[in-house]
Amino acid sequence: MPIILPNGLTTQEIRVLQEFRLRNTESFSLDAIKAIKHPFGGGDAPALSLAGKGYLEATGEGFAITQKGKDFIAVDAKPMFEESSDTAAQTVENPEADTV
């Protein structure tokens, strides 16, 4: 089952927003944004993109989270369907199997 990213956001953008949530802060300096670890990509591009989408706003020192960004990170995202790890493993081994 593919993972569907919400609101047209990329994994890098979501990672930046997660960092605001994890550190419970409303702003980051540009250097702090660039230091966020990403599986791939990163730098200031995700923050600039989030600013363009209204999730962050550029400040003189870096970026501040907007209400739209706060609303996004307030959601406690969970899978739509609960699967046991056995069911998930069986699906990987045999995708044609009827596990539901």
C-alpha cells in the first residue's frame, strides 16, 4: 500500500514541519533549517517551498511557522487501517494473497 503524502507536501517539507513540532518552537534560524537531517535532499529549499505554500513565513533571521503550519503539525496522523506486523509481512512476501 503506497504512502500518500497530504496537501501536496514532499517528504522534505514534512520533515521541516516535524522539526517545529519536535522542538516545540515557532521559529528557526536559516542555519537551523539547513541543519535538519533529511533522508535525502534538504538545505533551505524545503523551507522556501513551505513559505510559498503558506506553512512558514520568512523572517529576517530565518523562518516562523504560520497558523496553517501549526494546524498541520497538530494533526496526530495514524494509518487508516491497523495491520498486524504478520499481515504486513505476508503481504510483502505474497502481494497477491487476500489478507484482508
